[in-house]
Amino acid sequence: MARKRRPFEVFSMSFLDCMSCGFGAVILFFMIINSQVRETTESDPTDLMAETRKIEVEILEGRKDLVLAKNTMEQLETEKTTAEGQIAQIVALIEKLREELSQYDEETLAKIERVEQLESDIERLEEEVKRLLALAESREAEGNKLREFKGDGDRQYLTGLKLGGQRTLILVDRSASMLDSTIVNIIRRRNMDVEDKLAAVKWRQVVASVDWLTAQFLPGSEFQIYMFNEKAEPVIKGSEGVWLKADDNTQLDEAVRVLRRTPPENGTNMQAAWEVAASLSPPPDNIILLADGLPTMSSPDDDRKTVSGQERYRMHFNALRELPPGIPVNVFLYPLEGDYEAPFVYWVLAYRTGGSFISVSRDWP
């Protein structure tokens, strides 16, 4: 049996209708766009143009500033290069000036030293002229007196001291004990500076005594001055074993000046002093010893820290073995605390040799 077909419905639009609808839609779309364009076009563009011009001006100014900045940078680089070159020149000039200044300072220092030396020489020559003039006047006024010594009243004169003979040897003790008469002050002063040692009252008294003795030399006589501590050496360097002329006041003055500049120090070696008397040729006619006590050492290598009184007594007589016989020994003994045997043994020495013994007071000469 044949199937029954369903009914077929057809819904169709004509082509014209479709075209009409599409055309209408296009017109509608165009009208919408046209209204938007008109609204946009009808707005006033003056503000936008002014803003545009303002931006263009700012851009132009910015470009000018950029060009100016570039030019400034180039100028600064050029100035920097020039400045660096000038700095290098200035540094080189400073170094050159420093070298010239250093050389100038050296030349100036040399000139100053030369001027000071010349001034010193002039002063020395003036002093020498004054001394020679004074010597000439003294010789005219006092005849045979070789040097002048200004003492205080009659204290410059001594009784019993024998300064006769052709050759006189003066032995000066310059050990540390010559700094003072007390043990405490000797220990204190020996640790002081050289200037303080030279200013010691006792040492200045010893130097003044030598100055007085040299003023008593007879014309035409000869002399020699040695100072001793652990060893003996001549006061005038280079005169070892040589007799000096007493008529030459320059040497006498120089000897006193050297003693004033020589500080007392170290121990006392009397053997070295008597060996000097034995080494001189011809031997001395007269010996003057300036000391303050018995010896404290028997040789330059004797490094004992303490020495008893008995040992010092024995050192004294052992040292006397070096003293040549037949020569008068005149002793100037200065005060020293605790050395009670010294006055007796030195008095015996002066008595046995035919010399004089003098215990020096604090205010002499």
C-alpha cells in the first residue's frame, strides 16, 4: 500500500523584496554614519589647532635647547681639554719652581753658614786682638807676668807653692767626683746633660785654678797640661809628649777653654796620670796635681762598680810606682765627702817629693 505524502508548504519572497530590504538597510546605515560625521565636522577645530601650534612651538624650543646643550657640551669639553693642558703646565712649573727653591735654599743655607763662619772668625779675631792688646798692656805694666788672672782680693795668692823650674806638668782630675763634694750630688749630676755638668761649681773652681796657675808661669818656661779619668790625654789635642812654650798665650788660653768645654765623667785612674810624667822627655821639673781623692780604678779596663777604702789606698801606692823620682809634686786637693785618707796620703806625697800640699777652700781662687 502506497505511503501518504505529507503536504508541502512553500514560503517565498520575491527577489525585489529582498533587494528593497537590503537597500533600505544600507540607506539607514549611511544616514547614521553621515549624522556622526556631520556632528564631528561641525565641532570648532580652533582649540585643536592652537594646541597643535603650541606643541609645535614646544618641539621647536626643545630642538633649540638640544642644539644649545650640544654646543655647550662641546664648548665644555674644549674648555676641559684646555684646562687639563694648563693644569699640566702649572704642575710642571710648580715642580720646576720647587727644584729652583730647593737649590736656592741650599745656596742660601751655604751662604748663611759662610756668613756665620765669617762672623765667628771676626769675633775670634777681635777677641784675639783684645787679648793681645791686653797682653801687651799687661807686659808693659807687669814685666815678667805672662797672663792676667783677676782674683778676689788676696785670695789669688798662695804661700809655699813652688812654680819654679823650666818645665811644669799640670795633671787635672776630670773624673765624675769633680762634679760635687757630696756623694749624692755627684750621682745626681753625673746623669745630667753636658751643660749641667760643665756648670758644676766644683768643676768651674778646678778650671779657675788651672787658669790661675797658667798665669804664674815664668817667661821662657815650658808647660804641658793633661786631664785624666780612666785614661790620660793632653788638654790641647796633638801635643802628646811635647812641651809647649809658656810665652805662647794662645796655647795657654786654648787649654783653659778646652777644660771649660770638657765635662767630668767616669772613674779615677792615677796610674795613667803618673805614666804621663814618666813618658815626657825631658822629664818635668815640677808637677802640679789637681785632684779630690784617691783613685777608684787601677786600669782603663777596671769595671768594678764599688771599691773599698782599703782598695783605693792600695791603688794609690801602686800607681806611685810609675812616678819618676826626684820631681816635686804640688797637690791641690778639693773637698770630697767620705774620702778621709786622701788629705793624709797626698800630704805625705807632697812632703816626700819636696812639693807643697794645698787644701783648696770653696772660695778660691
